[in-house]
Amino acid sequence: MSFIPGRAFLLALLAPLVLAVVALIEPSTVYPMLAADALIVCLAGVDLLLTTKAGVTVTRELAETLSIARPTVVTLKLQNVLKRKLRVRINDAIFLEASAEGLPIEVELEPKVVRYVTYRLTAMQRGPHVLGDHFVRYASPGGFWIRQLRIKASDRVRVFPDVQAVRHYEMLARQNRDHRASRLTKLRGGDTEFERLRDFLPDDEFRRIDWRASARRRKLTVREFQLEQNQNVVFLLDCGRMMTAEWDGLSALDYALNATLMLSHVAIRRGDQVGLVAFDERVTRLLKPRGGTSASNHIIQATYDLFPRMVESDYESAFRTLRLQVRKRTLVVLLTHAIDEQTARRIARLSRELLPQHLPLVVVLKDRALEARALTSVTGYEDLSIQAAAAEMLLWKDRLLREMQRAGVLVLDVLHNQLTGSLVSRYLEVKARGLI
């Protein structure tokens, strides 16, 4: 609790200040100046006494779980416990890895009235965090002082990968609508096991149309066939130094986790089982394949506090753990950001060794800066040398990925902002083609 001189106090001090200047010329004004000083001190003292009681209470309401890089609404409940009207300015102590839109908040509170105000909080780092104290300011009755309160508060929140995207997908799926952004429902199973009839969507093949059902319902209707269920999808999640690269405020690992969470949900919803091996210099998390509604939540809880570390990733250990723990044929999704030739060749070798027992899918996040270097027009000799080096790196990467594809390894080379949609589409393609 503290008091800051207000505007009225500063303006009131102008009167004795003027009298002090006049007293230099006319000594008889000294007594009026002292009287003015005494009056101001008395008024300020009385005003201070009337402000000693805390006039505002604050409580905070927000979800305990947040999605990374997704704004969430924080609600503050304000109550004026005094018998006079207050104009309140309030701020919140947020954690360093977050930003707030709408703070500080200014609001008028009538006597004995409760009001709710909101601001938007965006967390940019996964893991457990704490929202701290409230800071409130309001003026004294006479305006001589600004009362500042520090109201103790501690709200623990956990920041997860992008669970809001999963909820959005689930809502669209329930409404039987096409998720155009990531093509989540475009591909279906083969013509082996009929599942249901549904309304025609723009991306549907005409050969899927059931003309009899369409005539009966008087609108285009398609047949949907069921994908084979109870298959394994296991993620190999690189948490080493390569995944510390950042784009748009998020690390490569954040994008990989967002894609992992979405694909897990899609796979589980289609009856498959999902598992995960997270690793850096050692295997740090191991989740054996499991199905059901709890499996997706199991992955969320196990990975929300995973962070990339500046260490070399032990790919051999991760692949060895996979082979020991998973015997059934599995779609193995390796998510990494390989930027040097030696590491890329190691990944290629280990992925080929999984064949034919498993089906490996190597997902490599593109280096946007490297591609920009290779494609940007340059003039100077030094810039030309840098461009040539960047182009050479892209060429060997392209050759290596082609070699992996020829060996039977699936490859997805994609930008960070296209990762989730591209990965889910590739999974649905694999399912539709019966590759696992």
C-alpha cells in the first residue's frame, strides 16, 4: 500500500509558491504564505485519513489450461466497498513468457457495486506458470492523493500445445463440415467397408455419390467408407538443439507438438492407437501405443512441459527404444529439424532400418532463412558465396530426401506454418492407401 501525490495536491501547492515569490519583494506576505501552507497540509492530511481504508477488492477468473500462442480471456471481478464513486486503474502481474492485450484497465465503480472487466492473455511458452498480484490505483476524495494497492494473488496455469485447434477440429467433425484449412476430412477409406451416408462436399469424388440415396433425399449424398482401425501411430519427437529454432515466436518443438497433438486426436478418433518417444541426448518420455479418448489427453499431460535443449540428439537411442517397445507394424512419425548433412544421413539410415517391420515417415521442418538466402537476388561477391552455400545445402538435402523415398521411407518437407495440416493429410493418405 502506498500513496502518491495527486493532481489536486500539486495544483494547491502553486498558491504558496506564488506567495513565496511575492514575499521576496513584499515581506508582509510571509504570514499568508505560511497560512496557505498550513491549510494545504491540513486538507492533505484529512484527505489522507479518508483514504486509509482499502476501497477495492479484486478476484481473477480464467481457465487453468491455456493453449500456446492462443489468446484467452481473463476476467477480473472488481468490487467498490466504499460509499463513494471510484475511478479505478488496474494492472496485473503476468509471467514473462506472456503478453496481455487490454492492460491496464480503467473503469468507474459505483458505491458498493461489482463489475467485471476482461483482458486477453497470450502465453508463448508451454509449461506451468503463475499469474501474480493485482495493482490498483484510485484517487482520494479530495484528489490530493493517489492510493495504490497491491492485492495479493497467485493463479497457477498450465500452458499446453494448441489444444484449441483440436477442439475446433472436433466441433467441425461433429458438424460434418470440411476443414478446408488442413484438409482433415478429404480422404476416406477404400471401397471395402461401408460406414455411412452423408451430404456431398465440394472436395468429394463424384464416384462416391450414391444416386439412389440422392434421389430419395433430393440432395447429393455420398457413401463414406471406413478406414481400417486399431493400427499404431508412434511419434519420435526430437527435443535436441535443432528444435530450438524459432519462427513467429514459437520454437520448432512447439510446432512439432502442435502437429503431434492434432494428429493424435485425429488418429484416435479413427480408432487407431498412438504412442510417443521424446528424446534429446537420451530418451526422456516413453508412451506406449494406446487408444481411446484418454490417450490424447495422456499425450498432452506428458508433453506440455517438454522443452528443446542445447544438446545433440541421440537418434540411435530413440530408434532402439522404439524397436524394443513396439513390435506391431506401426506408422513411425519422426519430427525433426535436420540442418547438417551428417545428422540427416544418420536419420536416413535409421529410418531405412525400420523397413519393412514399420512404416517410417520423416517430417523435416524447412529452414525459411536458408531458402530465402538461396533464392534472393544478390550482387556482391560475398553475398554470392553465401547464396551458393545455401543452394548447395538445399541440393544435398533434396538428394537425401529423394534417396529415402526411393528406399520406401515416407518424407514430408514442410514449413512450420503448414506442418499440422500437411501431416494430418499425409496420415489420411497413408490410411486410405492401406500402407499400414
